[in-house]
Amino acid sequence: MRRAADIALALTAPETYRLLVADRGWTPQEWRRWTTETLVAQLLDER
């Protein structure tokens, strides 16, 4: 459970959003799609 919280925090942190959208030129929609897909993939990973 702690790993899931760490993953969610890293992906949804304001710094991550700012880095990808403001600094790297992603659209908010691209960030939202990537965040959703990555969260699902990471949280459903059966490792």
C-alpha cells in the first residue's frame, strides 16, 4: 500500500505537472492521459 501511495504522489505532484506541462510543453490533456495510464499500469502491476 505504501508503494502505491509513493507512485501516486510522484505522478500527481505539482512539480511533475509543472515540469511536463510548463517546462516541457505537454498539454494538460497529454499529462492527464499519461498520468492516468501510468497510474493504472503501475498500481495494477503484480510484482
